[in-house]
Amino acid sequence: MQLQVTNSPFSQEQVDLLNQLLPTLTENQKIWLSGYLASQATSGAAPAAAEGPAVQEAAAPQTSQAEAASKEVTILFGSQTGNGQMIAEDSSRRLKDQGYNVTVSSMDDFKTKNMKKVENLLVIVSTHGEGDPPDNAISFHEFLNGRKAPKLEDARFSVLALGDTSYEHFCQTGKDFDQRLEDLGGTRLYPRVDCDVDFDDDAEEWIQGVLSSLNELQEEPAQAAAAPAGAAASAAPATEQPAYSRTNPFRAEILDNINLNGRGSAKETRHIELSLEGSGLTFEPGDSLGMFPENDPLLVDQLIREMDWNPEETVVLNKQGDIRSLREALLSHFEITVLTKPLLEKMSKLTNNEKLSELLETEQADDLRSYLEGRDLLDLLKDYGPWQGGAADVVGNLRKIPPRLYSIASSPSANPDEVHLTVGAVRYDAHGRPRTGVCSGQCAERTDPGDTLPIYIQHNPNFKLPDNPSAPVIMVGPGTGIAPFRSFVEEREEVEADGKSWLFFGDQHFRTDFLYQTEWQQWLEEGSLSKMDVAFSRDNEEKVYVQHRILENSGEVYQWLQDGAFLYICGDEKRMAHDVHEALVTVLEQEGNMTHEAAEAYMLDLQQQKRYQRDVY
Amino acid sequence: MAEYSSLKHIQDTPLDGMEQLKKGSNFLRGTLVETMANPITASIPETDAKLMKFHGSYMQDDRDLRNERRQQKLEPAYQFMLRVRLPAGVITPEQWLTMDEVSHKYGNGTLRLTTRQTFQMHGVLKWNMKKNLQEIHAAMIDSVAACGDVNRNVMCNVNPNQSDVHGEVYEYSKQISDHLLPRTTAYHEIWLDEEKVADSKEVVEPIYGETYLPRKFKIGVAVPPSNDIDVFSQDIGYIAIVEDGELQGFNVSVGGGMGMTHGEPDTYPQLGRVIGYVPKEEVVNASEKLLTIQRDYGNRSNRKNARFKYTIDRYGVEWLKSELNERLGYELEAARSYEFESNGDEYGWIKGNDGKWHFTLFIENGRIKDEENYQLMTGLREIAKNHTGDFRMTPNQNVVISDITDDKKQQISKLIEDYGLTDGKHYSALRRNSMACVSFPTCGLAMAEAERYLPSLVDKLEVMLEEQGLRDEDIIIRMTGCPNGCARSALGEIGFIGKAPGKYNMYLGASFTGDRLSKLYRENIGEEEILSELKPMIGRFAKERYEGEHFGDFVIRADYVKATTDGTNFHD
């Protein structure tokens, strides 16, 4: 936030000094400073001034004076992984600190009839697959784009779009919402911000932008006066008990790391057990774990050699000016394994090689897409040199290495102080070089028990066991999609849930790829799992997948749904989740004598009842 | 005989669980249809696994992988061994090609010749069993009663010299096999999808009854001078009596058997005793009567003490004779004279009396597979494609390409040469006379290696033999991974029975012709000790042996071990 005389209690001279100083501070310096100031405030001035209620008190009279600017803010989020919800909750906290009345809701839970009353609307939404909205945004997206959408002439809005530039339809859903809200007559409170996978800085910029725009609307300097004190008050405790989070990951010790695939398998799936002891981190079945990976040192060294760089050269990591050696920065801080169009655009300024600018011309879109596929920074540097500028210029163009999210495979009640993951190692040959997935490669090749990994918990409220332990559950999780269901069944065993449970699993070969086989066998025998069907695609001439097993059991699947079963799908989005959805629709058509439309409506209804939950990627 | 009297052997101890299982199995059906279809495990429950043996198959797992897979949260690598029923070890080229094909399609791509003249294939997954059995059925091969408490594959001397007699003896052994087959239609219903025939218990198993035999039962037919089938190791051994070139009948030997249990001296290998002679027309009938005596008197409380040999040793040979005479309704004739020369195979080309040719191929430990430098399996497949005669499995795990006509001889001979198939003549005589059971990694009973280890032990012993000029001296060496005796170690001049990984009991002093058991020489020893024990022994044998004296006789004369004169003094 840029300080101004109008939005702060400072004089022009103070504002200038502060604006000069603040951008140079690192995160740690800011936290220290806010704590310092807060302690000064509490020891010197009236203690209550720093407390929340005092802020409210101070703010109250001013709202009545400035009736034009509403203090009601509605934050709607839609996201598959929980990042959107995390940002929404963070924004909400900070808005409340400044005296706003905030309603936070997932798009699914938001009652659309309240839409016309919305005054300040913040939308945080991710994009999936081919520019599609995430599951918990589908209905709201439909509503807003339909004829029942209200006029929003009195409303102000701002959109934060989450996405990944390596996908073609980058942030499409956010762009859709932004356009539609404008079409409905809304006024843009702050311009849309599109975030790449390293969204922290951009999201922060958006929150601050939204805050200052809202504050400007209040037109009352006194209102903003409370802000720093409020921010300080909330920051101060943070220095005392550092909560581990995405921005402050916990280094978890690896307790075990085993390959679940038997000899002769084409796959490698790691079962990793991490210790959470002392972290204070908590989670529930269905939540995910974020992990910050390190790049393959071999690839980093290859890059440095290729460019004849000095590995010890100092490079700047971020806007805060943190510095590291080049090798360290490439290892732990920057993404070097994925190419995106924006990266190529920036890099084209560092080379006179015209072939790169040709590739970036609009009519070459198909060539560009196929070039980006499966190539990494080393390919780019080899293919389009000679390069101008040094390591710092190249590094300055790179995205921060994004954390990887894995569905948690253990129940905290069954394994206190532990978290288990099921990580599929990604390995393939492309363009003449063997390649490995950054995080899965690290898990498979570069981590042993005793090592630590930087992790955090990503809560996922959209993938939760039913509150009622007697409700039947149907779980569909082929491949590593099995992970959350191991956690579900462990949990249900612990709480002695008496509802029926049915698991569909599939992979390539029974002999080598039946992940957690002996555990399922035991749960089936003991009754913690009532029923299991498996599909091994490469064991027969005809490929068989989980959706075929669902269809083979259509009568029983339908009966379970009629009995109130909750449906969970985890795993590959593009093919599996789609095919499973189609199979379920077919089950409804066949067994429930429904038309295709009725069956789709039934599924939508299940989704709204939270009886159809997906954790797909 | 639709009815037979209930167990005559007084059971003062409770019946073994297996008896109840057989009784409740509805004539070997159990719940096999359901458990073979369960998709969550490649195994079947223990009860069905026991019944599965009667269908010719053992459930096994790859023991090399057992611990590794446990850590990977995977069940053991369950798989099935399938043993087919091949009376006298005779198979047509078409059938050979079928076995070759299914072994690649459903098995581990190798075939194993057994010491009872049949094929085993390993590594069949549960889901492929039905297809596998249907495909061999189409080639007129089945696996009914290849294992289990029934009469097993009937053995018969390969005897390529006397083709006329072999043909006739083969017919008798096939008749015995057919007559003693279980009659339940379970196999046909479960594996071949044939309709269940409504039946009452009385007519289902007229010979066996609903609990079958107390234990496995083995019959073999020898034609002197060859004792290749180890006639005295059989529950019933028949010795063909040929006079004036004509088959007359058979001497009857009863109560042989190789198995025992470590640490239980009540269990021991035993040789059959010759109790008389039956004319050839009576051999099937006599087989049935002897089998029913064991059915009625065999021990059904303790499976370790249930073989026919223990029944006979408990009641006496005289008792058995009178019981048999009673059931036959006439008295056995006195045994006629016979003489055995060896229990090994004759390798290479042999011309039979009828002018047809036979080639006996040496196959180390019976394993048919392709190796980089030795395309044995491919070579045999090419021969099968061109051959117009038969193949005969020998009891020493070799194969005879038999009944080759003069005009085919050149072609077969060329294929043998092209693929470098060996009659073993360039190997030491010790290796040609070596035999090991399958053992690790598939056999669930294995305690120590056998098939995978014996060849390398023989390598080292060959060096010693060559130093002493004994490379061409026939010495029988046998190794089993456990005391159950599949490779008949107790009839090896040098025998090894596995105790633990790398550790064996070493036995010496069996006769070259298979009519004397060996005796324990050293217990629980490893390779180093095996070699240091045998080296001086071989040295003395070379210097001190009498003309024509066999190693098994020498070690007794030189007092390394005492002769075993009867199974009951095997442990003395």
C-alpha cells in the first residue's frame, strides 16, 4: 500500500520518508518493526488503543458521517485446492482489522438471492482444465451468467484470479467473472490481478490495492489511522508464536519413504511418512499437504555449466531484496523445469535470436504450444542463444518455485503427529533427455529418512467425510487418487463409523501396482471397508478402468446413492474424473430411468448437498 | 463296490483337519469358484488351496520377493504351480507345442520336467488358471489328480530299446491311471464350465469315497534291467517280467516312499518290499485292491505318518499279503527273478527293436528354458513342429524324442545340431546323474536351495573328480530343499536334504540301482564342509575301489556310513 496524506495520519514529510523506507524492508524487518511499535504503543499511550474494540469504537462515529461508503464487504471464493479460501480468509481478517464487516463464503454456499444486496464484492477464483471453473464455483458461475443474474449497478467489485501460466487458458474463470460483473453494471473497485502459481506477491498486491481503494472511499483519514495500529496488533503475536504456514513452512522430518510398486512395475509411487511433531500443525482427512521442492542439483549444475555462469554469484530473490548464491537460488527458489509464454516473452528481450520472437508471434500459437510441452529452461537456453546479460537477468525473469500439493493419505487420529503422502514419481524422456517431476523426483531420488522437507497444511473443506458416521460413502480413487481414501478409512476405523463404505481403485497391474494392498485386505476383513472393486488396465487385452467397474455394479451404486451415499472422486481430472462422472450419469439413467438432463441435475443436486465431492488435479 | 466299510484302522486320536475338509468339500469343489474369482487377492484361502491340489495345482508365492513385498504393503507374489497328468510321461508333439505356448502365455515362460515324468509350469496367476486349463484341455491334457490325496501320475520305464514291450507296459500304466482317477466332475464344472451332473454320494467316488486317501499314493512300472523309475520308491512298484520277448506280468513291490520330517525319527524314507507276482491282466485290479487297503487302514490322524509304507510297517508285510489275497479272491504268485543295472537314463541316439530311433536329451534338473547361449526351449519347439513320433519324459527329468522314423532322422538330427541340444556326453557323468527338486523360489516347503544351487556345487565336485580321473564315473547325486523327497535324495549315492538356507544334511551309501537307501553322514553343513568331506573320500575311492565298484557301495565298505537295510533303520 502506498501511503498518502489522505489515507494515513502522517504529514507529507512523514509519508515521503515512510514510502522511501517501507519498500526496502524485508518481511522479518517489517514484523520486527510492527512488534516494536506495538510494544511502544501499549507501554506508552493508552493501552486500549492498540486493541480491536478500541478501533471499532474510534471508527463507529465516522461511519455515520460517511454514509456513502459502505463498510459491508462480501468475499466469495471458488477454488479446488484451498488456496482461494486461504487468501479469502486472510483478506477477511485484514479487512475486519480495519473495521469492515466481512462475509466470507465459498461460491457454492452463497445464497444467490443475496446477490442483489451485495455492495462491495471481492471474487477470488481459480481456473481448471480447459479454462473451467472449479467444482465449488460451477453453480455460481452458471447463475451469474444466466438470466436470473441481478443488475449490479450499485455494487463495486474486484477479482483475484488464480491460475498457472503453463496452461493455455490462464486465469480464464477469473477473467470471465471480471467481465461479467462489469457487464452487469458493477464498478471495478480495483483492477483484476491474475496470479501465477507463485501467487503470494500478486495476491498481496491485490489485497493492499483493494484495501486502499476501500479506504479511499471512506474519505476519512481517521478511519485509516487505526490501520497500522491494528496491523501491528495482529502482527505482534506472530513474532511470539510463529504459526507454520505456506509462507513459513515447517521442516518435517521424513520417517519413512518406500516404493509401493512391486518389481517390474512401470510406475514408482512413494509412500512418505513425515513427522509433524512440534509443528502445531493440524489437519483432517481430506486436507492436502503443500511441499516446497528443490530442483534437481544435476539439472541446476547443467544449467550453470551450459551458460558458463558462476555458481557463487549473488542474485536477488524477491522484491524485498533477499539474496542468495546463484546455485542456491536455482536449487530452492526459482522454477526451472516449466516453460510458459510470459517467460519466453521476457526472455526474448535477452536474445537477438529471431527464431524466438518468431515463435511468439500469434499465428505460431500451435508451434509455441508444442515447444512449451515437456521442455525446460535448459532447453530454452540451449535453443535460442546467444544470450545477453548475466545470470541475474535470466533469474529475474523466473517464477518462484511453486509448492506442490498432495492429498494427505493418513488420518491424524490413527497416526498422531504424522502425515503420510502417496507421491507418484513422474519420469519421462522428452526431447532427448530423461526428465523427472521436481517434487516427485525429489521424493523418489533425493530424500531419505532423517532428511527434512518444507511443508505446510492446506485445508480442503471441499473434501470431507460426512458429519454423520452412519452415512454410506463411495470412494473412487485410481492411482495416487487412492491417498485421501486411506486417510478416510483409517479415520472411520478410529471413530468406528458404522456406515457402509465402498472403494473403487485402479492402476496398471494387479501384481505390482495395487497400492496399499495388504491394508485394504485387512480393512475389508475387519469391516472398516465394506466393499472394494478394482480395475487393472494392463492385465487384460481390453483395458478396464474404474468407470467400467462402476457400470458393472450400476444397480448397487444406484441403491447406495438412494440410501444417501456420499460420493468422493480423487485423481486425474481430465480423463478419469470426467469418465467417472459420465459413468455415474449412465448409472442414473439406467437404474433410475432418468433422462440425461435429469441425471445431470441429480448429480448437481448431490454436489450442492456436498454428497459429490472431488479432489482432482 | 458302491459301498466300502468305514475306516478299519482304529482311530484313537482325532482325525486330521484335512479329513473333515475333504468330507465337507462336496467332492473337491469347496468354494473354489468364488475364491478364484475374488479380485482383491491373488491367493485363495488355505482350505481351498488344499483342495486345489486335487486339481493339479499348488498355490505358491515368489519367496525371493516375500519380504520386499511385505515392506511395500503388497501381498506375497501369489501364483500357482500347475502339474499336468501325463501317464508314463508320453506326450505328442502337438501337446508339447500347447504346453510350450501356455507356459509363455500364462506361466513364467519355462517348463519343468518332474521326477514323476510330467510337466510342471510355474507362475500361473489365479485369473489365468481357467483359461490355462481350458487350453490344455483342448489338447487333451488335464491336471486331474496330479497332486492331492489320490493316486498320482503313474510312472513307467521309458525303455527305448524294447519298443514292443514299452508299448504294452505303457498301455497298462495308462489303464491303471484311468482306473484310479477320481470320478468327481468337480474339475470339469469348475474349470471347463461343464454342467453339473446330478449325482448321489455312493456313485461319485466308487473307489475313493468322499474322503479319498489318507495321503498321496504313487505307482510306477519298471522294465528291468532299467530301474529308471526308482520302483522301490513307489507305494506300489511293478517290475515287468518279460520272458521270450513277451510281457508276462509284474512283480509287486509295496510300501516305498521318500518323504520324512526333520527331527521326527518316526518318519523315514522306505523302500518297497516285493510281495509276489501278478499276471498282466490282473495288474489294474491288484492296484485297486492295494489302494483300497491303504484307504481303509491308512492313518487319518497324522499326515506325517499316513503314507502306505507306515501302514505296512505297522501291520506287517504278511498281514498285507493276506489282506490283499482276501480282496483279490486268490493268492499272489511267487515273485519271479529280475535284475536291475541302473536307475539312470541312456543318453543320445538309440535304435529300438522296431527300427525307429530315439534321442535322449540331457536337461539339467529338468528345466526347459531359453538361455542366451542355449536355446533349449526354442530348439525343442522347432523339433515338436517337425516331429512325427512322441516325446517321453524320463524319471530323471530328461526327455526322449522318440519313435523317429528313418526318413525323419536326418531332419531331427539337424535341428538337434542347429540348436546345440545336448545328450550331455560332454558333461561329467556326475552331472548327468544329478537331480534336484524345484525348491526356491516357488516351493512353499523349501528350506534350502536345490535346483538353483546344485549345478554350481557339481562344478566344484567335477574339479575333484577330474583330478582323480573320475570324470566319466557314474555317481548319482541328488538334492532336495526339504525332506519331502521330490528328487528322491535318499536314493542318491550322494544325497543332500535342505535344513536351512545354505545348510544341508548329507547322506551317503545308496545303491546305484536304487535298491538301498542312504544313511545320514553329516548334519547341517554348508558348502565348505561338503567339499572338504568329499575331497578325501573321492581320493580314496579312486585309489581303493574294486573293479566296477560304485561309489555308494564303496563308502559302506570304507566305513564312512553303515548300510541302511530297511527304512526303519534309516536313522540308526
